[in-house]
Amino acid sequence: VTLGSSSQTRTQSFLLGGFPAWGTTRVWSAVPLCSTYLLALLGNLTVLSIVRAEQSLHAPMYLLLAMLAVADLGLSTSTFPTMLRMLWLEAREISFGTCLTQMFFIHSFTDIESAVILAMAFDRYVAICHPLRYSSILTNSVTTKICVAIMVRTVLVQFPLPILLTRLCFTRVSELSHPYCLHPDIIKHAGSNTRINSAYGLFVLLSTLGLDLLFVLLSYLLILKTILNFATWRERLKALNTCISHICAVLLFFVPMICLSMMHRFGKHVSPQAYVFTANLHFLAPPILNPIVYSVKTKPIRRRILRTLCQRGVPKSRVAIWQ
């Protein structure tokens, strides 16, 4: 379907891609994907409900963990539904406006998650490098201001992306590389000059995720420097153990993101399967694995989950294994 313009026609839709195998395997592929989505919802909603219910968890570290769960919920809800719609209904077509809306939310929640991971790195830095000043530096009020600043930054940098895309002319219905809409993927199919869009997209990437990653690495360099000054190996391992969950979140988020960005910018001859795998790993793995990692490694959350399981009749012998 096309829309008339002054001298060209603009397509009103795109075709979502990313699933090369259709036919009988299509419906069966939706079953594990749906289970994965439900697992992501259950895990992150559990973390949110525990942080909300436990008064002792109304502290900076857990407030940031709750915001990470919100970002994961938003990211999974922005991506999974269109994937399931493709597999169950074979509905690959997505309108131009819907595609831009989905793109905005995917990139926004990605930026929010990146910024929250940076804030959590700052939390670990203060806790290890300045433990006596932790309660005075990171108060609930300061944490709330950090969360508001994250939201404001995200809206300011992401809002121009869909507006700039409306300037471009898409003259045919193109098949995207992924089962959801991403900015670098969309501009590849434009029939007009995309220099401004590419430059702004690169600016957004470097000024948000790029800077966040740089400061996360700087935080851990300072943390490592402090830990190496501890007197015994036991103290060093104890301090490092408090960072394990966050290090997992950093690796889960940033490693696939860097690979995906490099592929979109420079990987002209990369196979479509590599694009799809890396993108799915980047957008789908953190919402599933983050609540699992934090539930296992964070003692108050783990104890609350185990207490709930005991109340529902799970044998104590099984519960004791996780304590």
C-alpha cells in the first residue's frame, strides 16, 4: 500500500523478517518463545512485587533493581508480541506508524536499561570504595532524582528519531532483518538521503550506551583498584561477590549490543542469521536472565521467594537447597 507524495510514493508498511523457517515449524517455534515471554514477565514482576512489599528493600540498590525490572518488562513487551504475532498468525506486515512507535519504545527501554546499569555501577563503586559515606551519598532522594534524570535523558535523545524518519521516502514495501523495528534496520531501506538520520543515530548510540559503558568500565577500574588494596584474599573475594550480579547484567546487555552495532555499521556481508541471533540475544536475554541472576544472588529477594514457596506447600528439603 502506498501513499502519494509530491513526486514519489511512500510505503505505509514494512514486512518483518528474522524467521527463515515457515510452515509446520512456525507454530512450534512460538511455543518456546511464548514460554520465554511469560518467564520474563513472571521474573520481573516477582522482583517488583518483592521490592514493593518488603519495607527493608526500600533502599537505593533495590530501587535501582526495581527500575531495571521495569526496563526489562518494557523491552520484552516491546519485542515479544510482534514476534508471536508473526509465528502464530503469520502476520508479517506492520504499518509505518506502528513500526516507528515500536522502534521508539525498544530504543527507549534499551537506553533506560543502559543508564540503570550505569547507576548500579555507581552504587557498587560507592559501596566498595566509600563504604562509610554510602548512606549519605546514595539516599532514596538521590536515587529518585537519578531515575528521573534517566527518563528525561531517554525522552530527549530518542524523541527526534521517529520524527527524522518521517522525512525519508520509502518507495516500496521492504522486508526488515528482524521481527521488530530497529532504527539502523529501517534507514537501510530508505529511498532518500539518510546521512542526517545515520549521523544522529550514531550520536544517540555514543552519547547514551557508549558513554554509559565507558563510565561502567571506569567504575570497575576504580573498584578493582580499591579491592587490590584490601589486606586479605577473603576480603577481596567478599567485595567482588557483591558485584557478581551486576557484572552478569553488564555482560548480558553490552556484549550483544556492541556486536549488533558493529554488524549494522560495518557488517555488510554478515549472514542474516547472525543479525537475528545477535539482536534476539541483546533484546530477549536480559529480561529473562536478569531477574534469575538477581533472585539467586540477592539474599533478601531469595529469602522472600523461598518463604513464599514454603507457604504454598513446597517441601522444605527442596527449598533448603537454595538457601
